[in-house]
Amino acid sequence: MSLIEQIDKDRLPQHVAIIMDGNGRWAKEKGKLRVFGHQNGVVSVRDTVEGAVELGVKYLTLYAFSTENWNRPKLEVMALMELLVATINKETKTLMQNGVRLNAIGNLKSLPDKCYRQLQETIKKTSDNKACTLTLALSYSSRWEITDAARKLAEDVKDGKIKADDISEEAFASYLSTSGMPDPELMIRTSGEHRISNYLLWQLAYSELYFTPKLWPDFRREDLFEAIIDFQKRERRFGMTSEQLN
Ligand code: IPE
Ligand code: IPE
Ligand code: MG
């Protein structure tokens, strides 16, 4: 039985989040510069997005650049930003063909102008697509997002738009940049690191975590399928007992 046939289509995760890690090490293994790893990571992004569409996963969120990544060598940061603009531009056609809606979360205002404009252009162009929402986390960190949400919420309390007593989990979540999306049921990290690195801390509260030693440029849709097969074998208890669930 092929990998995709082993997946129960009725129990698909609606939202898969990925930390795409290991580009630098992949390049180093080949005696190349780190940027070479990032360039090859684009191939993995394309294949993974197509795999998600093929399966019917509705939301795919990719960690592309963290707030902390601004501290990398200037040349690497610049190369990543250039790559981002070029990739989004080049892939817009494929996104349209596959019915993928592009979305972005993070402190987008901190991106170079050119990146910001290209991003907004493709977001607008793909806004009516329905098959899958591809969210890029860019200049994103979860603590930044939560702090930003708290700030906006405080403003609204001050302006009388919401009462402090009415702040529920749902109300708070509506101030996050993922508002309107279901929480990821599955979070995948490549490259063998076992940490969250400031990614979707609120949203991952009950996600199943899947770690693979594969470096991101080697990741393909089959790896996504394997992660989902693993996910479907797990019992998600949400604090209850196994007996209660059965
Ligand atoms: C992930 O790969 C891509 C980004 C963080 C932008 P890395 O660049 O972190 O690669 P490693 O972890 O150093 O191998
Ligand atoms: C996390 O990877 C951020 C992205 C994949 C964009 P890092 O490589 O930056 O994370 P750490 O530094 O190893 O925790
Ligand atoms: Mg890394």
C-alpha cells in the first residue's frame, strides 16, 4: 500500500505547522555556503505545499524566518530576503494553479520594502483560492505575537470596545495573527532539534509534535505523509482518560 493510501482521509489534520530547519547543515555537509541550503529548501516547500493540497490539508503554516533570525550575519539575512521575494514572485502561478491562498504572520512591517510589497501582491492575487491556506511566519516570534495581541486588547479595553471581564480564551485568540484559523493538530520540526524556538506557543497548546532527523532540503511530500500516518496512530486525550475516549 502506498503511503498516501495509508492515510485516513476522514481524520486528516486540518492544520499542519512546520519548523523548516537544517538548511545550513545540509549545505555544510555538501561543502557549500549556507545560502545554498536555503535555495534548496525552496524545492521542499513547493513539494510539501503540493502534498498538502493533494491530501486536502486546509492550512499549512511554515516558519520561514524568526524574529531571532535577524541576528544572523547580515549577508545571510539579505540572501534570505532576496530569496523570499524571488520565490514568492516565481511561485505565484503555481499557487494559483493549485488553489493555494498565501497568508503571512509576523512583524511584516520590519521586512524590507521589496519583500513586503511582493508579499502583499501575492496575498491579494491568491485571496480567493480555496484549496489550502499557506501561511508564512516571517519575522515571527510567538512572544512578539502574544505581546502585540495584549497591546491591541488593552487599547480596545481602554476604548470601551471590550470589557476586561469579557476576555475569554476565544476573545484573546481573536487578537492573535492566526485568528480565524484552527489550531495546528500537528507540528513537524526537521533537522533533529527538539524545541519550539518561539513558534506558535499559544496555538500549539495541544498539538501533536513530530520530530524528524531529516534536514529541510531533503524533506518531501512523502515525509509529510509519514508524519500524518504517525499522527493518526496517536490518541489525543485533551486531559481525559483513555477509557473516557473509547
Ligand atoms: C532553517 O535552516 C532556515 C531558517 C532558519 C531561515 P537553518 O538556517 O536554521 O539551518 P541550520 O539549523 O543552521 O542547519
Ligand atoms: C527556527 O529555526 C526558525 C525557522 C525555522 C525559521 P532556527 O534554526 O532559527 O532555531 P534555533 O536557533 O535552532 O532554535
Ligand atoms: Mg536552524
